[in-house]
Amino acid sequence: MTDADKAGEVRRSSGVAQNEVGGRQGVDRGRRRFLWVTGGLGLAWLGLAAYPIYRYLAPRPAPDPFGEEGRALVKKVSPADVAAPGSGANGSYGQRGCIVLRTPEGELRAFDSKCTHAGCNVNFAGDRIFCHCHGGMYDFGGKNVAGPPPRPLTPLRVFEENGVLYVAPTDRKQEG
Amino acid sequence: MNYPVWDVPFLGAGMVVAIIAIIHVLISHFAIGGGALLFVAELWSDRQPDGERIREWLHKYATFFLVYTTVFGAMTGVGIWFSIQLASPEGTSLLIHQFVFAWAIEWVLFLVELTLLYLYYYGWRKNSRRLQVALAGLYFVIAWGSLFVINGILTFMLTPGGWTIENRDMAAGFFNPGYLPSLLIRTLVMFLVAGLGGLLVAARLEEEGGLKERIVVFCSRWVLPAALLLPGLSYWYWKTLPSNTARLMAAGATGLGGGRLEVMTLFAVAAGVAGTLLVLGSLLYQVRPRALGVAGAMALFVVAQIGFLGGEFARELARKPYVIYDTLYSNSLWKHKAAEAGYRQQPYLSLTRWDPDVVPLTPQHGEWAFRLQCASCHTRSGYRGIIPRTESWTPLSGFKWLETMDQQGVPPPFVGTAEDRAAISSYIQSLHGKNVGAAEILAEAQADGRRRSDGGETREVMP
Amino acid sequence: MTVDDTRRDPGIPVAAGREERSPDPRFVPIPPEAEERSSDPRFVPIPPEAEERFSDSRFVTIPPEAEEALPPADTVTGKLGRAFFRRLPVWPLVEFLSKKKVPRHRHSFWYTIGSMALFFLVVQIVTGVLLMVYYSPSQPWSSVQRIVMEIPFGGLLRSIHHWSANLMLLALFVHLFSTFFMKAYRPPRELTWLTGLALLGTTMFLGFSGYLLPWDDLSFFATRVGISELEKMPLLGTWIAGLARGGPDVTVDTIGRFYPLHVVVLPLLLLAVLSVHLFFVQVQGVSEPDSFRALPPEQKRYHRFFSEYLVNEIPIWMALAALLVALSALFPRVLAPEADPAAAAPEGIKPEWYFMVPFQMLKLFPGSLELLGMALTGLIPVLFLVVPFVDRSVPADRRGRVATRVGVAFLVYLVAMTVWGMVS
């Protein structure tokens, strides 16, 4: 029911009363204004009561992929896979995807594989990093070189320990 | 540790106090707010062309008011005194002795209040109009005065402020941090309840000449101050709570501590939901005043009662495990005594004034120690029952848990020797239907202690 | 008369119409050639059949009483209302509902129980949908644990769902017996009664299927026991039990069956039967108790359903909502340890109170007498099903009195067995 309906109904239903007591338009208008106020208050209170339901549905914080140790094991990529310069592979850490590669200069790098355009996971395609969804392209430095991606890929710090690879947030990210 | 603990099966002594008090609180708020409504309605009726008929309704209201507040109010009021002195003699004694002067004022005000009410009620159509209006107004002022006094003592229990057991500064305890927000909240709420009472009496009016409509609209407006200001005032009140309490309340949305601490938050939610429904309900009768019926008005009264239940329970729970915050524990243990060196290591039953005279390590020992030290909060299987809380206990883990129970959550520090703990652990095992002697537990604990000191291993104490 | 009207019927001479209406001497008569210009020779006259189509049979004419009841045509609500009722010929329905009356008498309170049950159903749907957000049938216990321990106010919603389910069943039982004792099942309301029984049965199945979903040891063993009782039914028992469980024992596969039953199949069934039930109630009107019917017409008092009666229902729903939250705060539903099919059943395990009667009957008729116990339990719904076809006459005759006495005996029996089962 709309408020106008309510006001109209009150107008109708109180008509008899006011005729008897001396039909006063002012009282009628005053009551309508009063109804708007209480109606608004009622809605505000209703919002208060709906708060638990909002809290129940509110987004849950995503688990930190690096955990308490501050680093995460890289799965599906072994140090041998990225031993040669220019090699690279898609892997995963936590619940997320990553790309580990060795630049032709021999430097080991890793990026979170979530494309900065629309969130597809990008693919290591030999000489570059390519996104199948909309044709975005990144170079070995993670820089967006072609296609729609607006920003470079998120870099990760990668290191080898006991024959397995780990990634950790870069210092730059920590500063940010 | 004063008198034998009042052992109420299933409910627990505290719950009995709570049930009586929650009925009383609705009545007492009605008794004050209703006074304001009588006064305002008397004035209002003078400005209405059919004032005499409005005063007829007002007389019915006064009849309901008189019967409800004096009969039920007095019964439950005395009931509170009976029950709290049994549930916590030490706390009752402190409140009486600390606030003798305030109580004296309160009782004088109460007598004057009753006298004025009778003069008003029985002077209907006998007294002059001006006298009636004056009596109603004076009644409200005096009745509100009694709220002014009792509110200080009530809020003192949760937020003693500058009062300490050493300085015993009555003014600091009385005008404590929670005093003002609580006073304002209660004042607004009692206007709301007064309006609900008016709706209840108006529900039986016949719909003629628009009289019922105008009375219903008049009554449902009494919810407005509370609707406008309660959220802000509640926030202010929340800010005055001890920081630990406020933190628990805010975090209590999720099942902290196995979902047991959330209960305080849930009661606060219940109060909020009830408040919302009352605002919406009176809005409903603003829009459709003629539709008001007895069942609907009664239902709103039930909502108000549940709102009081939620609000007062949340406030009471906020104080746990104290009966006077940071001073006196619910089981009549003084915090400053518990902090004295060696106090907690004395045999527990020797500290009680009413010695049950039991042989150590017998089942009676455990039962009495449980009654005196635990039963002020925990029943066996009912409200806050100890049986579901000790499902995972072994005789030894219970024995160990008791020693450090004040660090494991809500309970106050344990007072008593290893024998006391063994006796209680044995008693709790017997509640689960297992027969483990207290002496056995003590021997097992000693063996365990030796093993641990030999092996040098430190193991976690089982919760 | 408008120009349109004259166009539709060329038989009416325009000038004649004018003369008829305004012989007013103050005005100069319009010359015929000017008149003719208004029917403009430049335009082709619209043939009558096209006119008719234009005034558009797709739209409904608004009945005069609707014109009167709707807000003025120049307001927004008035325009929207007219647009609506020109398209949908539902004004008779509005009229029917606006004239609907509910008798006022001292038994009136019992007539609100049905609406209470309806309110609980709404709460069940809302909280049920919210619980589905985090519940996962493949990880039943841990997802419920997450709801209770981790998600803000999840424990509250779960407790409300639990309490609302119980109170809904309680309301339905009270509704059943109040309808029974007020003899509302008599002709012409037999079908309303039968659909009501179907609703009770569906709700009990909803309770049974929902009970398993948290997969704690109480729910696991209660379901295992419940289905194995079903298994003992002669002839089809084993077959039905196997189908219900999806195997020889209650496993996570059983949840795979119970979950869609609980959240899709049974709710849809319930809503379908409920709409039939409510439709019957609307069409036939609320039954009047014998005492009310016997009153002379001038003493019969009624409430208008809209809005007097409905407005007074809302505070009752509000009280129930507040009650649900308060009960959930006082007695939250606890989650027992995860079901372990190999472990011993927990102590004092019992079905929910609404299944206590068959449970207690089976305890009373052990061994070879078990079938007798089941047959006696099965007799309960049969008796309720046949009563409208046995007790039919108004005012009550001998059969009516017998029905009342049987009803009292039944109520005592059900309450006694339930209480006995709960305390023993």
C-alpha cells in the first residue's frame, strides 16, 4: 500500500468524525504530515531490524592465500619446469592461479594469473602471456602490452626452498 | 557465601528473580508513564468538545491502571525483594547498606505516589477539574522521582563508576556513567508503554462519533519520543558499558565460545526487534484507528513484554559473572577477598557462614560445594545447565579445569582446596550417571602431578 | 454527445442532436455548412466496424462502482488504478474481498490460529532460504556448524527456523482441534477439512525431512529409527524405506534425497494445497459456530475482513515474531556432535514431540504386537479423514455429540501420549 493510499484512507475514514466534531481541514493535513513522519520512522526502524539479515548475507572475507606464514606453496610448477631461460608455466597457490616464468635474462618471476581486464586466468603461451577471454597480452614483466587489460598483472615474490617453489606478496604490495 | 544457596531446580535462582523482575519492570514503567498519560489526557479532554466522554474512557484507563500497577506491581515488587535476598544475600545487603538514604527516599515517594493515585481515582467526578489535573500531574512527578532514585541503584550494579569497595562513595555510585542514558531510555519507554495501555483500554470502545479514532491516534502518538530517540540513546548507553562487555556484545553475533556467549547479543536483538514492531504497530493504528481490537492491543502488550525481556536480560547478562560489576561475584564471592593471598586456597565449606557439616570427599561434600559455589548461576540440567556444559569432562580434566576456570571464560575464580575440586568433579560425574569417588580423583590427580613433574612435560589443560 | 458518437452512428442527424440539447436563445444557431465542416470532408469517415475496433474491445469497461471507489481520475493512483482495471477484469474480485466479512463472537480467537500458522510458514520460507545460502548437502554438519559458529546471526536464524517449525506444527494441531470442536468440517466444507489434513501431513513430512539435514547424531539416529519403523510396515515397507534412504542405511545419500524434498518438493506441494485450502475458505466464507448461527440476524456482528480484521491480525504476527526471537535467545537450538554411524546412539534419544505418539505406541506394543501398535496409530488419520462424512447434520444430532466426545478422547489421548513420551 502506498502512503498516498494510507493518507486517502485516513481522510475517508476520519471524515465522519470530523464532520461531527466540526470538520477541520487543518487536523486532517496535520495528521497526514504526522503519518509521513511515523512512516519514515517505521521504515528506519525496520532497517534496524533487518540488520541481522544484512550481516548474515554480507560478503565473507576471502581467506588470505599466504596464510600465517606469509607465503604459499606453488602447486603444479616445479623448479625444473622453469629452469631454462624463457620457460614458464601456469600453476596455483592457495585457491588462486599464478604464472611462474624465467625471463630470457634468467630471472625467476611470478604473477597472479588473474587478468586485470575481466578476471579470466591468463595463460603462459611460450613467448608471452595471453588471455583467452578477450585477447589481452602481457610481456614477461607482467606489463599489459596489447588488448584490453588496463593494468599490469599483480607481481608475486617467488623463491625456491627445499626443491619446491613458494610465492609471497611483494614488498611493493605490502607498502601499498 | 552467606546463607545456604537457594536451590531452584531447572530454572535456577537467578531465573526466578528474572521472571518476577521482567513482569515487574513492564508494570513499573507503565505506572510512571501512565501517570503522564493521565495528566496529558486530562488537559487534552478539556480542549475537546466531547471531553466528558474522553474522561469516561480515561476513568476506565485509570481503573485498569490502578488494578494493574498496584496489585500486580506490588506483588511482583515484593516478590523481587523476597527472591533477590535468597538468590544473593550478600549483594542485597550491599545495596541496602550502601543506598540506605536512597531507599528511604524511594519508599516515601512510593507511599506518596499511592496516596495521590487513590485520591485521583476515587475523586473522579467529585474533585474539581483543576484538582484532578493537579493530582494527576503531581502523581507523575512523584512516580518519576521514584524512577530517578531506583535507576541510580540499578545502573550502579553494572557500571559502578567512581565507586569502589574502599571509598564507598555513594554519590559516585549513584550518578554513575550509565545513570543518565538509562534514565532517559526508561523515561521514553514508559511513555510508549503508557500509550499501549491506552490502546488496550480504547480497544473496547464502540466506534461512534470518531471518539475511538481520536483516542487511538492520541495514544499511539506516545510511541513517538521513543521511536525518535531510542536508537541514539541506546548507542550512548552501549558506550558506557564496560569495554569487555561491549566487546562481547559486538562480537556475539557469531557463536563465540561454542555459541554460548552470543546469548547476550541475541537478547539485545530481541529488544531491538520488539522496539521496531512497537513503532510499526502504533503506526498501523495511526493509519487504521478504527480497526483496533482487544486481541491486537494485547498482542502489542506482549511485544512490549518481550522487548523488556530482551532488554533487561541483555543488561543482566552484561554483568556476568558479577552481581556488582568488578566487586562482587554472582556466587557472593568478593573480588577483593579472592585477590588476597591464600584466601582461595582455604577449604571452601569452612568459609561459608552456614556450614552444612559434611565429611570431606563424600558425595555430600561435592553436592554442597556445587550448591554454594556454582548453583547461583548453573542449574543441573535446566537453564545454563551444568550437565550439557560438562559433556566432555573426565574426572581429571574437570578437576584441573576448576582450578583455572576464571581464565577459561565467564566463571569467577574457584575458591577451595584440591579436595573441594575433587569433590565437585566427582559430583558432576555422578550427574552424568558415572560413579567416580572424590578420593579416587584426588589420587589420580596426585599421580598425574608426579608424572608431569618427573617427565617435565607440560600438557594443555583440557577445557 | 461527442463527435465520436455521431461518427459511430451516422443515422443520427447532427443538427437534430444540437437542437435537442441547446435550444438556448442566447446562442446563435450554428449554420449547417459550419456543422458539416466539423465532420470534415477532407477526411474519410471511419467505418463503424473500424470504430468499434478502435474503441477497443481489448479493454474492459470499468464498472460504475469501481469508478466511484477508485481515487479521482486526475491523480496518479487514480490513473494507474483505472489503467489496471481496464486491462484486468478483476473488479468483481476486489468487490468480493472488500465485502468479505468475518463473524465476531467469543470464539473469534480460535479463528486466528490458522493465520498464525500461515505467519510461521512465511517465517519458515524466509529463514529457510537464508539458511540455504550457506548450507551444503555434501558437507551437511560442517556447513551447519559454520552457520552457527562463524556466520553473523546464523545461529539466530537457525534457532528461529527451529522454533518456527515447532510452533507452526503446534498451531496446526490447535487449528485442527478447534476446527474439529466447532464442527467446521460439516458440509459444505468437507474439502477444506481434507486439504487442511493434507497440509498437516505435508508439514509433518517437512519436519521429518528437515530434521536430518544438520547431520548431527540426534538427527541421524532419529531418522534411522523413523525409517526403520516405516520398514516394518507390511508389504511395501522395505521397498519404501529403501527408496527413502537410497540404500540399506541412512547415509549422506539420504540427505541427497531429503534435501530437495525439504526445500523444493514439499514446499511446492504445501503451497499448492494451501492455495486450494485458502481459496475454499475465501469462496465459502469462514464457518460460523452453531451458537453464532442460532442468533437472530440483528444480533450477529461482523468484522470487515479488509481492513478491520486484517489490521488486528498484524499485531498478533508481530507478537509471534518477537516471541520467535525471544525463544531463540532463551533456548537456542544447539548443534550436537557430528553423526557417527558407528557410534552408540546418544542417551535419551527421542523423536520430535509431533512424532511422539507413534514412538510411544511402538514402545507400548513390543515384539509381535508391534503391527497392532502401528495399525492403531494409522487409525488416527483415518478417523480424522472420515469424520466430515459421518457427522453431517446441523444442528448437532446424536452423531455430532459422539464426534465431540471422540474428539475429546482423542485430544486427551494424543496429549497424554506425547507428554508421557517426553518425560519417560
